[in-house]
Amino acid sequence: MKNNQIDHAIEYLSPIFIISYFFIHNILLVLLGITMSFYLLNINFIMRIIRYINRNTMIKDLSRYLNQNKKKEESDLINIKYSEKDSSITLVDTIEELGFIPSIDKIDDTNAV
């Protein structure tokens, strides 16, 4: 109801602002009246654009939220799969961590524990 009353007020104010140029000689009031008239003529189009933008932002936010949850679930699955595997450190892992190849003299260097 309030929105309808505001539209009626704008309907009466826009021609008043345009006609006021003859009395006040202020071009800003004329431009304001023309702007309000264009708004009233295109209010349905403007509302459709606003709804479209809101719908797209809601869809983007929802998809972003779902993607975050999906990535979280995938990372949890990867962690579970990794923990299910043999957790012993191999020779390759020790080379990566230490930065050099351990001595060959030790027999246990194939599986560093």
C-alpha cells in the first residue's frame, strides 16, 4: 500500500517539477521531474531487471555455497583414503623431506620408519 502511495505522489510531483520552471527558473527541478517520469513509465521493466539480478546473485551464492561443501567433502574423502593406505614413510618421502639420499649402508633405508 505504501509503495502505491509513493507512486501516486511521484505521478503528481513530476509534472509539478517540470511546470515549476516557469515560476522558479531552476533546471534541476525540471531534470528531476523528467527522471521521475521516466521511472514511472519504465517501472515494470526496472522491477524485472532488479528481480533478474537478485535471482542471479542468489543462484551464484547458492552454487558457491554448494561448491564449498562439495570441496570439503572431497577433501575429507581424500584424507580418509590417505589414512586408510599404508602410513609408512617410503624412501622417496624421506628424500623429499631431508633433501639428500640416505646412506646405502643401512638396510632399513628402503622403508624409513
